[in-house]
Amino acid sequence: MSEEIQKFKVTIDGKTIEVEPGTTILNAARQIGGDIVPPAMCYYSSLKGSGGKCRTCLVEVSKGSEKDPRPMPKLMASCSTTVMDGMEIKNKSSERVVKARGGVVEFLLMNHPLDCPICDQAGECHLQDLAYEHGHSKTRYEFNRREFDKIDIGEYIKLHMTRCILCYRCVYTANQLTEKREHGVLKRGDAAEIGTFIENSLDNEFIGNVIDVCPVGALTDKTFRFKSRVWYTKPMDASCNCDKCSGKAVVWMIGDEIARVTARKDEYGEVKEFICNDCRFNKKDTNQWNIEGPRKIKRHSVISANHYEKETPKHTTLLNKA
């Protein structure tokens, strides 16, 4: 008889779940799901070392454990704090968390340009969602914002450093997914920026995935730039025969044409199967893909505002007939 694995009982915003030891608060919340899941701008479950930088996932630990029920004095980063048996956590139910998250969002927006109307990431931007929920109508920042020139860091990738929040996701992706990394975080403090080493270009076969992991519009697909807003496109699950990757992707269509290709993401905006550059940038013909059907957008998003993947409600049909 194999011994049963001990599990810890954790309560988050009044909802209790049993998880394995070593599970972080964030992943425990994701197992519960719903609105109690803290936002995460830098954490990425498949990237080692990610997390602990943006501070948007801060939570209040109101009870440390059954053995030591004392609350933790400071707000904790849920992406890097492991649970203890009997731990109780407050996320949206904590005024401290809501206030701190508003401060973090204000800090992230301090140098971020207000170019949502022309940004290709609009409609998919996690920072945009956070700003809508926690942002303020006015800024208290009185100094000039950081400004950078837009640069091409590869044949298909353009870098808008003014939008970057230094989440390090693209650096970890290039370091862990590709054979060599040609870019990273240069300089320190408020002068830190993402850049390539001695003006190298990013031309690895899987480097296009840095676009998918970027939570803002700092890294954009040059083959899709300014072609359309995402909510005017139709995301479709598609697959192809590829000897470099799984070939499973999402094709974003305008009419009968493919405007762009991305990897498939879950409800937290994370890619589970990365795709190669050939599938992402070069296969824009529908004959190259097996279109499986409409992509179901699991997370709340303006992308699914038209609800084209759902059947027409009966009451809507009756109203149209009337």
C-alpha cells in the first residue's frame, strides 16, 4: 500500500481547497478559479524563475497556519509564497490588497504611454484590464516619462520599450526555450531596459514566442501591426503538420484570410505548447491549416464580445421576428 500524500487545507476569500505541499498561493487560487485568483503580470508557470517582480499578485495572509495562526504582517507575493496547512488568505476581500494593487498599477503606468487606441495589444492587454479595475483617472507623476525609439530586434519583431514593464518573461522564454539568448535586461534601476547584445537580432526558430508571453504591447508581430483590432478578428483553433513544433495554434481571421497566428493560451494568458516561427509568421494561407473551429476564449475578454462561437439565444431570435 502506498502512503497517501499529505495535503494542506487552504482558505482563500472564504473558499477552501486541499493542495499538495509546495503549492504557491497563486496556484492554489487557480485551482479554485473564479474572481479570487490574483492577477499576475510577470509569473508564468512554464518559465523557471519567473514571478516576484511586478507585485500585482500581493495578498494578505490573515492566518499563517494551524500551528501558528498569527497573520503575516506584510502583504505577500502569492506567486512565490507557498501555502501552509490551515492558512487563510484574503485577496479581493482585503482592503489592504485592493489599495496596494492600485498603487502597483499606478507605478506600472508611471512610464507607460497612453497609446491604447493604436496599440496592437489592446483587447488582450493584462495591464489594460488592471488599469480599468484599479487605475485612477489622474496621475500624480509630475516628471517626464521615459522615452525610447521603436526598434526592430528581428525580422518579425518590433520592440516598443516605452510600453515595457520589465516583467522578464521574454528573457526567460529566450533563455529556456531557445538554444541561445541574444537579448536581456541592460543597465540598472530606472535606466533598465530590454535590449539586444551589441545590436544583435532575434532570429532563433522559436523566438517569436516572446510576443505571446509579453503581457503588454512591448513586443509586437510586424506581420500583424496595425492590420486590425483583435475584436474584429475571428480566432480559430487550427493545426498543421510541422516537424519543428506541435503545429497546434490559433489563426486569427479577417473574413477568409489569416491575419496572424499565435500559440494557444489558457484562461490566464499562458501558452502551454509553444510554436515555431515558421507556423507563426510564414503560414498565412488557409490551405496550410486544418481549421478545427472557433477558439473558446476562457478568460473575460473583449475578444469574445461578439459571441460568434455561441448559438443565437432564443429570446434574441423572437425579438428579431417581432
